[in-house]
Amino acid sequence: MNKFMAKSFIPVLLTRFFAAFPRSIFWGLIVLGIGGCATPVSIAPVDIQTGYRLNTENALSAGEPSEASKKVLRRNGLMDRFETEPEKVLAELHAELKPTGDDNKLFALAELSLLHGQRTNNHAYYLATVVYAWALLFPGDDHTMRIKPSDPRYRLAYDLYNHALAQGLAIQDDSDDDEVEVKLKPGIYQLPFGTLELSLNEGELAWGGYTLEHFISTAFMDVRGFRNRYRIPGLGATLAASISKERSNKQLAGAERIGPRTKVSVTAIARLQQARANLGTGQIKGQFELYADDQSKIVKIEGQEESVEFDPTAAYAYRLDHNPIYSMEVLNFLKGGLFSGAIPKDRAGDGLFTLFPYRPGKIPLVLVHGTASSPLRWAELINEIEGDASIRDNYQVWVFMYDSANPVPYSAGVLRSALENALNEFDPDRKDPALQQMVIVGHSQGGLLTKLMAVDTGNRFWELVSDTPFDKIKVSPDVELLLKRSVFFKPLPFVKRVIFISTPQHGAMAAAYELVTGLVSRLVSLPQSMMNGLAQAAAISGDQKLLAKLQRPPTAADNMNPNNPGLQVLASIPVSANIPAHSIIAVQGEGPKEEGDDGVVAYKSAHIEEAVSEKVVNWDHSCQGQPEVIEEVRRILMEHLTTSAAINF
């Protein structure tokens, strides 16, 4: 057959074939052919969130293995078996570990062990994760294995270690309490492939003159009520520790000033010895190390500095959670004495407390609350300060708690004595220049107490209550001391800056003080020591002014009346020129600030001419936790650091 005949014959054959072929089968073959064009490997576009999730989900974030661990399972044909025989799969992977290197398999063992621990609540597998993750991060002499910081497994290995350590040491009980309590107990712990022996130096538990106890994991806490949750990423299981009721070191200065219900932000690390090299034998040893947030932020491992992970906001929130002082604030204002009843007898009786143990080289930042309030109302400010390293590393927070119905001069006298006592306790030889750079912040009535730390009143307060010169009053030494403390004020030499927040420098608004003045005068119980002192002075001198004061002793509500002579005297005395004063004034609504108020204090009352700065914020009277106020306080504190450095601090 020639070429021409072949070419003409083929079309004829095809035509006859298709003509004889059923049409339905023909089109079926066409459809199948088209479907068969789909490739066995394909892609599906996804949004950015889905794409990120597919590449980053892991045992901690999704309860599923990460892609890195799945690769190890797939390469070894173990993907399905891990779901049905997880312990056998983990044992096989462990047995196949090479003496060095093998970081892919080591990471998979760390993550898959934690996942199995979560599913079974078997603490041995959590602790196995601790060992595997430590061996991966700190391989000892195996320098070929250290993973790079850019590897996503690097940060995840820290997180696996941190969470697994807390879960592996968690107390197992059947209570309904959702708190995860961690037991730092030396001993031998079981591993799936051997044992983990951990020691503990009891000295690690000492903090501020007390013993740390009752450790609660903060990794499993949802913090509410704070604007920001501050965490410092690094190594270790973050915990909130309680302190012992009894002091373990009664010689340590300032231990009695640690506040009640203190919870300490601490981090536990299990430092393992040659974990990578000892995986083959299954005999792992190490020791517990405990780091407090206020003491150390860095730990050295294998010659390298590692950041310690901390969760200070969670520990502080745990301290405030269900704190009974919240419910006492108003009742304590009306009745008095409740705060002192809530404080252990071995703590400071003058109301001055420190957030942390005294640290040389840090400037005291003293916070003084207002009327019917407590130090708890500084929580937002404290959280922000402690979350800012530039402030936290240079200041130490102290708070003053007092019965806010007591006369303002009396409470100011207590504050002054408390500050002097604290400096004598912490630094009797005056070797710490930071203590001489104190900053006091007062809100509302607390601002009036603050001002009395920075003014010279001379005899003017005494002349309001007595016509007899003070040196002619013959009273017992303790009464003389009390009267001097409450009536005669001079600037404290170590107070270098004051900040007023919503302070009624010229008195509260009429609606505010008239509402409570009569009620307080009928209900409040003034300090017996003050009443006895006035009575003794009046009886000896026969002073009619003093006798009149005994008939109707003034309260703080009286002292904040714009017509009160004592307040008028205080308002007429400017803050010492050597002490910079700053005002933060709240004004609600729109309109000229000069005509505004915060619902309790008018702008004109809070304004003082001697203020070196004045910040007006659009808020109500309780503004001390608002962002604009906190940022202004932060600015002032940074300015204070600059001026303190300029005078060789």
C-alpha cells in the first residue's frame, strides 16, 4: 500500500469506528479522559492565616504534631502506627537514635512524647520531653547538632521544655481546682526509657526572708483585668509562689515589709548533666534551680547566656485574685481598723510595704492611695511599671496603706515615720544613694499626704488647734512624739520628687464632701492613740481650742472641705522649691479645663502654680490606672532618672 492510499484509508477507518460506537460510551470516555488530566500532585490557594497555621501548628498550639515531627513519622512509615501504638513508636524512635546528631528524630521525640503525655496524663512522657528538649538545645560536646535560632523548632523546643517541666512535676489529684500545682521535690522520676534523678538545694527556696512554697504554674492561667500581660520569653517553667507564714530569716532587714498575700514570680529550671550523651543509658541526672523575677534574668548554660522565662503579670494577678482587701475599702473608710486586721502581726505595723525585698541601687517609688481605697487600686500602674525594663530596673515599688478616714495630718505623720523607719532599716549607714532619690505619687487624698512630705508648715497647724505654745505643753514623751509627728512638717531630705494625681489641693467639690462628712463623723473610729494624746494635752494645759477639738474631732472628710482652715493653710504653702512637683488632673467631658472637674475634684482645686508640669486627662476621678496617666508617670520617672544621674547618683 503506497503512502497516498494509507493516508486516505485511515480517516475512513476512524469514521466507520466512531459511527459504529455507541454515542454514550464515546462521551463517557471523553469525560474520563478530561478527568484523567488532573495531576496526582496539586495545590490549593489559601488565605494568609490558613497558610501560616498549616506551617506552624504543633502539639502545643493545636494538639497535633508539627510538620517537622510528621516528616519523621512519614519517613519511617510510622504515621498511622503512632495513633494506635504511640508508646511502641516512641520506643522504636528512641532506640534508633544515633550517638550524636540526629536532631530531626530528637525533636520529634520531644514533641511526640509531650503529645502522648497530654493524651494519657502520663507524667513520665512529659519528663521525657524535658530530657529530649534539653538534649536538643544543649547537646554538650555534640557541636554538630545545635539547631539554628532561625529554625522554627528552636523556639518550640524551649516551649516544649517549659510546658513539659510544669506538667511533669504537677501534683496529681482529683480535686476540682483548675490550678496546676507544681511540686519541686528532689528524687528519682521514671522515664519511658530510664530514670531522671533531680536534686534540690534548699537554699533555692529562700526569698526576702521567707521560704517559697505552693508553686502554681502560670502557663495554664488566663489573666483578666489587666490591659497588658507581660512575659519575658526564655527557658524554664513559670510559676507563682506563695511565701511561708513564718519568716525563715528574721535577721534580714525589711522582711516584715513584704506585703500580705504576696505571690512571687519565679521560674524553675531542671539543669541536666550531659543529657544527650546519656540518652543511650537512660540514666539522666540534674538539679532544680529556682529564679525569682526580681533577682536574676539570665542563666549560663554550656558557656552561653540564656534568658530565663518569667510571667510577672500572671503572678501579680494571682496575688490580687479574690483579695479580701477589695471588699474592705469602703467599710474600712467608715469604720477603720479593718486593714490592720488583715495584715499578719509580724508584718510592718506602719502600713508601708514593699512589692519585692529591698534592692540596693533602686530608687523607691512610693504609691499613696486615696479615700476609701487601698494599694490594690495601683495594680494597673504597677503592672505597667514592672513590665517596662527601663523603669523596673531602676525603681522599687513601695505602697502605703492607711485608714483614709483619719485626719490627713495624722495619716501624713504615720507615712513620714514609716518612710524614715524604712530607710533606717534598709540603709542605716546611708551607703545607698538611690534611697535618697525617692519619688512619691499620691492619688486624691493620698496627694495631700504626699504634699506634707515636701512642705514646711512651721507652727501654723499647731496654732489652729491650740493657743498655747507647743513647748509649754507638758505631756508624756510618746504623746509629744505623736503630736510633733502629726502637726509639724518639714520636707523629708530623701524625697526628691512628688506627683499629684486628682488631688484636692484646695478641697473636694461640695457634693462630694458633704455627702460623707456627716456620715463619717458619726461612724468613724479615730485612732485611740491620737484621741488620748489630744485629751492629755488638753487636760494639762486647759487649752479651750484643744478641748473643742475633742468634742468633734476632725476626720479626713473634714480636712478636704474647701472651708477647712487646715486645708487652707496647706494650700497656701507651696511645695519646697528643691522638690519638683508634677500634677496630673482629670477633667470630664468637653469645654474649658478651667471650668471642668472629675466628679470629685475641680480643675481649679487640683491646679497648683508651683507644678513644673501639668497633664490634663479626660477621665473621672479614679484615673490612676488609665493609659494617659500611666504614660505621664512613666515620662516623669524617666526624667527623674536623668536628673538623678546628673547629681552623681
